[in-house]
Amino acid sequence: MDTADRAHAPVVVAIDGPSGSGKSTVSRAVAARLGLSFLDTGAMYRAMTWWMLTNGIDIDDADAVSIACAKPVIVSGTDADGPTITVDGVDVSGPIRGPEVTAQVSAVSAVPAVRARLVELQRGCAEVAPRGIVAEGRDMGTVVFPAATAKVFLTASPEARAGRRAAELRAKGVDEATIAAMAADLTRRDAADSSRATAPLVRAEDAVLVDTSELTLPQVIDAVVELVAERAGHLTAA
């Protein structure tokens, strides 16, 4: 795509990576800097999982999950300064981060019908974004937005990711036993997300790899903003 074409094309930034790599924080900051909308697709899968658990759906029954996944109304607010997530009009931004949802979200995410429904919603969010969108998740560059303006795969060492998640949980007052359990779950989720048959967590061939293990948050944000501005051809950072 030449510069003239890029100047008129919708801007879609796809940021993928495992848990604890900094996707959410970096994506929100990049969206704010560039005046773009922000979409946390992981929150959508968590919201679906929360609804399944709340309504007594057997997570281990893929057929039951497939049938039920059409029922909840999931709405993602895309303001980078204050993203929201509701299910049937209820704010679930807090409940979806709990250990019960965290333990089950990979199983729900692996169900093809769930992914099909949420991918449709995710693409819909991008279509109505005023200037464009930064979407973060695990299959943004490979499945949801294969023609994205810019693709980034954020990663970090397991030690760095576990340390960041632990610090985040301690700041919220979570007890050490729960922190230890969620650190162990990080490894399990990595394996589940990378090995699932439908839309596994993999780096898109044309995604730029950014290892955040030894980088500061501002350094990562600057690098991604520069990449997006270069690929888009007309964006300038605020």
C-alpha cells in the first residue's frame, strides 16, 4: 500500500502476546497517544466466561457452551482513557478479573462458536472507531485483523511476566497464596492458548516482535507508537 492509500485507510493496530507481556497497558497508552480507540479482546472472552459461570453453564461441555454463547449481550467501551465492559447491561470489569474466571477463560476461548461470535463483535468495534483502533489479544494479527495497518507481538520472559502479574495483584491487596496460584496458572494458560486448535496464540508472520523483558514501559510505548506512525503514514503522536 502506497502513502496515498495509507492516508485514507482505516488504522488498525493489532497487538498480540501472552499474559503478563504488557499488552493492555501498552495498547491503551499507544491508543491514547495516537488518538485511536482501544479494544481489550481478552476482556470480552472473560466476560463471556463470567456469564457462563454465572448462569450455570458447564464449561467442560463444549456443546453447551456453543449453544449458550449467542445469548449474552457483551458491549466493549473503546475509550482508551476509560475502557468498559458490560454483559447484559451489567458492569463486569471487576468480576471478570477474579481467579474463577481466570481459571476457566482458556477453556471457553477454545470453543469455535465463542470465537466466531466474539470475532464478529471485535470487527464491528473496529468498523465504528472514529480514527482507528488498537486491538490487543491473542489472535488479532493472525485471525481477527489479518490486514492490520501494523502488527506487534509483545513478549517477555516467564520470570518477567510472573513478576509483573504478582506486583499488579499485590497492589490490589491480593493475598500471597492467591498470587502464587495465579502465577502457576499463567504457565497453564500459556500452554492452553498456544496449543488450542482454534486460533492459537502465535506470532503473525508480518508482526514485529518486541521483547519487553528488559525494557521500561515508556520505551515499549515509544517503540510501538513509532512503528504505527510509520506504517499508517499519516498519524502523529499527541
